[in-house]
Amino acid sequence: MSTTRRPYVPGKTPAKGPKPGTETFSRLSRRRWPFSNLGTWTIRDVRNKPGTMSQHATARALDLGYDPKDRAAALEACSWIVKYADELGVALVNDYMAGKFGRTWLCSRAAWKTHTTNTIGIRGHWIHVELHDWAAKLPADKYEALWRSLPRP
């Protein structure tokens, strides 16, 4: 287990389809915690930012929704995901319901930042996760083996 500061390198090119690591991360998260799939790969811009490509378009991002009563499970998931960010290939996590304006964990600082202004967009009961390219491209069986090699929360 380690969380090392690493450069955040967003994807710049839309993907031609879903990536196996991203899809596997989403599926395994939904098995472990009471999440719903709010989406992975889709060609679109960032909400309210026309002309700025969403990382969902690169097939490296996923959104996991939860019922407000399951906030504790979402917090557990966020904690586990960032604890094993290096191993899982996690580049960024947005937690939209933390504080007044949400918070973001970013690999380049290897820490959470609680926002003091509306930086990450609308509040909602979901978390947004972005993977590094190597993790997003990992074959499903290899990503699942990696996930299962880590201690459960």
C-alpha cells in the first residue's frame, strides 16, 4: 500500500469504445458497495463547459451513484480507493457531497482538497473516479486480479 504523488495526465483523445480496466473498476465497485452505474464511456463535454472534453470521452472515468442513506458506504469506498490509488491506477476522485462544495483527491498531490467554491460542479450523491491510462487499458481479468489482491475495507 502506498500513495505516491504522480503527475495527473488527463486523456486528450476520445476513445473508440469502453476500456476494460474502467469497466471492471465500475463493476467491482458496484459489487462491493451499494453503488449504481451512472456511466463510464460516453463522448461528451464537461457539464456546463462546452468545448472541454470530459474524461468520460477517453473511457478513463466512471460515476458511481448512491442513495443518500448510503453515505457511510460512499465514504468507505473513497477511503479505500485513495488508500490503494497507486495499485488501482487511480488519478482523481471527486466526492460531490463533502462539505459545501465537494472535495477532490488528485494523484499529483496524493491528498484530498475540500473546495471552497463551486469548482467541481453540481452536488449530487455520486463519486467520480478517473484512472490512469495504463489501468483503464488493463484487461478485465488482470484488473480484477489486481483488485482482489488488495485487502478489503
